[in-house]
Amino acid sequence: MYLVTFVVVVVLAIIQSLFYFHTAKTSHVESPENAKRGLSLLKQAGMKKLNFAGGEPFMVPKLLGDLAKYCKEVLSLESVSVVTNGSKVTSEWLSEYGQYLDIMAVSCDSFHEETNVKIGRGKGTHIDVVRNLSRMCKKHGIKLKINTVINRHNFQENMNRQIQDIAPFRWKVFQVLAIEGENHSEDTLRDVRSFLITDEEFKLFCDAHRHNECFIPEGNDVMKSSYLLLDEYMRFLNKGVKDPTKSILEIGVAAALTDVYWDEESFEKRGGVYEWTRFSEKAAHQSNPKLDW
């Protein structure tokens, strides 16, 4: 199996949104030693790209930076990326660790602050955070990706002008996804049921924005099982299918993968392969120009 991407959930977010792809149920953070051992196991199994997500990875900036550096300098991964809400990213962190990042994805669900507040994305300054992050990424040679979750509050919003102004290299547009046991009842930490939209409403938003070259849509039909995800205990997740695997630290990657459902067809359908190396190092790797998350 050609292992491509893994999401490492680091810690809970400081600014919560209803739409994180994985809801960490504890505040557990692996020790640096265990984290590096797990990453090394993944590299040995064939991993070429790693994405740190959460929660908010920048809640543990030193650990995040050290792991990004380890992935590049020791493991020589083709691509290291991070998904952030941007609230904790500093110029000082980027000056020290930015050289080890290929892609930074910032979550931005609306260009109207009142909508962001309704969603739970910041307290009225999130758009300024996104624009500042865009400038910092350009300064440090990091590719900027924007992640937008389309939901009941924003599916009719026209974002064309703002996206063209920021000019991300990729704009991932997700249909809000309900996952049983994580965000789909009054008993879970988050409940997205009032935010859900129909496939037709998602298509309405896509049709209004698909002319943007950076536009990459992901509906519910391709999103749920097309990612290989590790949780905060380094267990592969089975989104909406069954329980997590045992930790790769305990049983290894190969054994864990025998118990995880990964929809490779959906992975390819959503454009799982692409040019994922930072701007200043394009010639450093001759990888397939097409694997995306």
C-alpha cells in the first residue's frame, strides 16, 4: 500500500469551531519521544506527506515545530503541512520553524465576521487573522491553503472576490459532515445537526465558485473515509464505521492498517495527489505531481 497522508491530532483547539474533522475527546498529547517513534514507523511504512491537524496544533508550538523539523531533517518527508485557525501563529515561530513547513492550511468559513461568530470561528477578528497569515506564508515561502466548511450559515455566501484577493494555492471546500459519536447528538461535545445542508445546497455553492482555479470541492460522498487519520493516541480512526485501531506504537503500522477502512477510490476522486512541496523546494523532490488531501 502506498501510504500518503496522515493527520496527527495534537491537542484541543483554543478557539473551537463545530466543524473540526476530528473531535479529540481528551487533551492527551504524546511525548515527543513517542511522537517521533510513531512518525518514524509511518515513514518506514511508506508515508510521504504528513498533515498536523486538531484541534489547534499551535496550542503546543514547540512540540509542533520540533516534529515538523524532525519530519524534514531526519525523515526527509516530501511534504509537511499543518491545519490551523491562525490565532496562535506568530512571526517568531515562522522565523524558526517555517522552513520545515510546505503548506499551511487556515480554516475560514466566511468573510462576514458575524457569520464566523455564529459558527464559532473566533470572536470577530478572524478575517484579519487569515489575511495576516497569508502575508506571513508568502514571506516564508509556505504554500497557503484555505479550508472552508459549507453549512447552513454560509452556503449562499459569495466568496469569489475575497478568495481571488488572498489567492491561496488551494481552496478546499467541504460539505459539513455529521459523524455519529462525535458531532451528531446532544450528548456529543459538538452537535452539527442544525448546520447540515443538502447535497443540492452544497452544489449551489460549488456552482457559484468552481471557476476559481484553486477550488477543490469535497462533498460528504467522498470525505468520510478517504483520509488516513491518526488520533491523539496514534490510533487510526474509522470515521463512522467502527472503533479506532490499536495504537501504532503498540502493534505497528502494518497491523493497524489491516483494521482500518480507507476508501482509496474516494481518495483519488477528491484529488488525493498534487504538488505538495513548498515553493522554494519544488525541484528537491520528483514526486507524483498529482497526491491531495
